[in-house]
Amino acid sequence: MAVTNEQVTGHPFLKALYRDDYYPDRVVDRGRDILLRLCERVETERPADVDALYVLTHAATEEFNTLQDAFWEAGSEIETVAREAIAEEFWFVAGAYGFPDADIEELIAPRDW
């Protein structure tokens, strides 16, 4: 299923990471794909409340946990700049789908980066 939310389709996910050569585009692409899959799941499953949204964002966060290894293998890591950029994208997704009051820390609670 393709994402249909116009805010999302026009959004340049992880733009700050693409602009910085420290983060390899091929790995950032995988992060962008995680976020797009999250959006697809939100559109498909239509979480009824913020707690249901957290279930989806936690699963996506776990995917980013796994992606950390790819960053390391490429001579990079999910450090301060990347952590902030990724967290902001989760918050963007929450707002784009009608959850502007979602807690940013709870959106990414299972992170290990």
C-alpha cells in the first residue's frame, strides 16, 4: 500500500542526515523506509488512540535499533544529530496522523540509540 497522507508524501524524511556525509545515503534510505512503513501501518491499522499509535511506533523504533549495526558497519552511528532527527520524524508522523499530543519520548521509548 502506498502512503496517501499528503503531509507525509511531501515530507523529506531525514533530510538533515542526507545533507551530512557522515551518514551514508544507503543506510539513511533504510531509515526513511522504516518511517514510510510506519506511515503505511498507521494508514492501514488506523490506531484509535495514542496508546495504539505507540505500539506501531515502538515496532518502528525496534527497526531503528537494528539499523544501528548498519550505521556502524558503514563507519557512522546514530549519535546526537541522528537521534534528534529520527525522534523529530516520529513526532512529525504522529502529528500528521492526528496525534499532535503524542509524547515524543514515548513514541521512541524502546530505542537503544
